[in-house]
Amino acid sequence: MRAYVATCLIGSFAFDNDGGILLYKLFPKDVEFIADRLAACGRREIIPEEKEIVEELKESGLQEVIWDKDECVEGISCVRKDDNLAQKKLRDEFRKLALDLKWTMSQAEINQMLAKVNVEISKKKLRKTKKDVILIQAINTYDEIEENINTMSEHLREWYGLHFPELTKAISDHEKFSALVAKYGRRENFDDDKAAELAKKSAGMDFSDADIKAVSDFAESLSIMYRTREKMSSYITALVQEVAPNTAAIATPVIAARMISIAGGLDRMSKMPSSTIQLLGAEKALFRHLKGQGKAPKYGVLFLHPQIQNSPKSIRGKVARLLASKISLASKIDMYSKKDESEKMKKEVAKKVQDLIIAASKKKK
């Protein structure tokens, strides 16, 4: 026995080859409940009512089900077919069915329910879109903080270097440098043996109390910015793993967030070919090349990916193409199916990158 299964506003239905109803499960007249069910169907997920229908028909001898799902029910042959007999029947006759099955008592009530459900579905889509927009704002803010930190760190080194130039040369890490200046202020206050020894022989200027307070306050403000950057990074990581877990797993969270921001959203990114994704962030270099003013870029922000940085230079282009292809697929999964395939995809990428490295090593020998 074969059944055609589909879902509409009033519930899930199974039809035979002649369009006769085999079984049905009506929805409660709850707007949010119906909106959730229809949204799940839009993602090609099997909803509980559809599964119950198939399970019950299986006991009656069902051998094959025709529907628009990517998945199947165990023990049944499933064929995916868009716009199948069940979908056509429901599209043409769901209003009549609603009245015949006493789901509603009037066409006006059906129209009212349909309008409310469509509004609820639109609201749910907007809520998801907002997460995308929040991510773009967050990564843009992070980049602004990063740029300001770099500028302020250079200013602090130049300023405090007038008082204690030896420390500027001894401490290369900007964050550590700002923390030390904020903590000790005057060079004479450093209690570390090495720093204290440098302070004794320092060729720097003497700073007044007002000078020390000003530079120390500035260093403290910079230290706060470093902590803010760290918190923002953690927030972005969590947010991008919520919005696009598969893309984040392949691209790394921060790079994924930047790509989504440059693309203008996950929706736009999911529609881009892998060649475009590979060059996200290299738009200026690409325009210069098109004007005949430079070489064609090979990477955008993807160049900062650890698997590219850690690969031999001879295969970085191949690794970038591999990553861009997987990121393209991951963004589509995040946008449309919502399945978390991150661990599986990460393993596949790691293996293929390793194969490229091994092949390059053998070729070199």
C-alpha cells in the first residue's frame, strides 16, 4: 500500500492513489502550535502528527510513503516528491475539509485563523533574523574595539616611554604593558627585580604626580578595554554558535561572524558560491585587480584561519578552496535545515587538509 502524506493549516493527512483520505490528525486551534508545526514542515522536518499517521498505516500494510521530507520513518520506503498528490489535495480542498471534519464552522473563521497563523510565522522569522543582525552589530563593535586598542596601545607606549623607555623595549605584549603601567605608575614603584634594575638606570624623563596619574588612568582605561574585548569575544562565540553552528565550527567563530557581517547576513552568505566566500573581506584588492592595479587576491578574512596559517605555503590556496567550499555548505545547512553537522564536517575538513599536507610532502621529496 502507498500513501501520500502532507500537512496544512488544520492538520496532517494521508491519501491513497485515488485521493481518498486514509488517515488524518487534526491540530488544536492554537495559533502558536499551528505556526510551529507549519514552520517545521517548511524545514522539511517530520512532525509528530505525520509520524503517527505513518506508524499507524504501517500496521495496516503501508509499504511506501510519498512526501516532501528529507528524512524517513524506519521500516517504510520513503520517496521525496515536492508538490505531490497530498499537497495538491490539501491546497485545493483544505477549506472544505475543515468544514466537513468540524474543525471550524465557517469560512470566515478559517480566514481569520489563516491570517493569525501567517502573522505568527512572520514574527518567528523576524525573531531569527534579529539574531543575525545582532551578530553583525557585535562583530562590528568588536572590530572597533580592536582598532581602538591598537591605537591606544601605541599612544601609551609613546607617552609612558618618555618616563620609562626601557620598559617599552622589555615588554612587547600590549595588554601586559598597560596592566603594569596602571598598577605601578612611577618607574621607581616596580618591584620586579628586572624592572627595578632597569628603572635605576633609566634615561627617561621625570614625571610629576599629575603626569603619572594621567598616564596611569589612561593605562587603566586601556586595561578595561582589553577585558571588554575578551567579554565581547566570548559573547560573539556563543552567539555565532547559536545562529550558525556549522559555519562557526568550520570557519572558527570570529571568522564566521566576520564573514556573515561582510556578506550582509547568513541568508545572503548561504546563496554565495564558494569562490565568493573565499574572497569575503578582500573586496578592495579585488577591485584594484579588476582595474589592472594589482594581483588577484587569493583570500579574504579566511586567510587568518588556523588551518591555512599552519599549512605549507604551497598548498594554502588549496586549503582555502577546501574551507570555502565547506563553509558554503555549512552556511546553507545553518540557514535552511538547522541540523548540527559541525563535528562531522570538522572531521572531514581535518582529514582532507591532512591529505593535502601529506601529498605536498611526498611531492616535495
